[in-house]
Amino acid sequence: MNFEDMKSQRRGLMIVLSSPSGAGKTTLTRRLLSENSDMAMSVSATTRKPRPGEKDGADYFFVDKAKFSVMIDEGEFLEHAKVFDNYYGTPRGPVEDSLVSGKDVLFDIDWQGAQQLTQASSDDLVKIFILPPGMQELEKRLRSRAQDSDDVIAKRMSKSEAEISHWAEYDYVIVNDDVDMAMAELSAIIIAERLKRKRQLWLGPFVKTLVQGG
């Protein structure tokens, strides 16, 4: 195997992006996926019913509560939680398959899910928190969507304060004042994490050829 073939071998990353609503995480996520062919969004399992246009296995894995309970008991989830009357969880199998093939997996989850992923697979995990430049700007962004009532926006702002309080649990924090700068910082983090020695599976065989005079 030549040098370039060896160098292409790496273990994928589990990349968690968390933020309060309105901090720009969705925009950054979409740009990351569009610019990285070796990256995919994690697909969660859920007990809620499919919405119009949603496809099983693409948007979610749709299962009933009995099946979800069995999956919990058999340790098939990296993380799971109950949200209102439905359950959501990250199946372990598809994520592990992606990591082994050198594909990064992107997670859009909150701090509670990030804590569970840390317990389940800390070696593969990179946690990034996205902050707004200010609370007034955050509220302005929420209002600019023109999707929510004043009451809903007030609830989102209150929840944002609780979410932001967990910023120190993350490996990296990006203040999204300018989306292009935030994207550049996010890309730099991912490049550096990909280059960590423990993720460069080709280095061991390569060094072996070096010392053997290859």
C-alpha cells in the first residue's frame, strides 16, 4: 500500500453541535454537510409518527414504543431521551459503521444528549457549543424568523439561558457573530481533530515501514 492510500485511512469523528435556538447552528450544520462529502447527519430513532414528506431511515427511524424499549434494554442507543410524549435516541450501529469507514457523523443534540454521548463514546467525540454574540441579538434573530408568537419567543429565551449555562462542558465554544468566521473556526476545529494521532490509523503501519527502511 502506498503512502497516499495509507494516509486516507482514519477513524471518523462524532461531532456534536449544540446551541440555544437562534444561535445559527442550523446554518452552520448545512454548510458543513455541503462542504464535506465524508460527513453525514446522525439519524435518530423516534416513537413519534412520521410527518408529511418524512422518510423512514432518512429523516428518522420510526419505531413504536415497544420496539424502542427493547432497543434501550439491549443497549442499542448511544443516547436517548423522552421529549414530551415521544422518545428519541441515536442508534449505535449506523454511527459505528460510519466511524469505521472513516466518515464523520454530525449530531444536533442538546447538552443532555452530549453528556450521554460522552459516557458512551468519549474517544470518538468532539463537542462544540455555538453561542450568540448577545442575548438581544439572539432575540432579534428569533423574531426575524416571524414563525413564533411573543409567548413562544419568551419561552425560547428563558430556555436559552439554561442551555448556555452548560457551555463549559464542551471542548470548543464558537461565538457566532459572523457566520463566515464561525464557519472558518468550525472547519479549523474539525481539521485539527481529524489530524489527532489516535485517529490516524495509517500512522502505525507507516512508521513501521520507516523503521524497516521502506
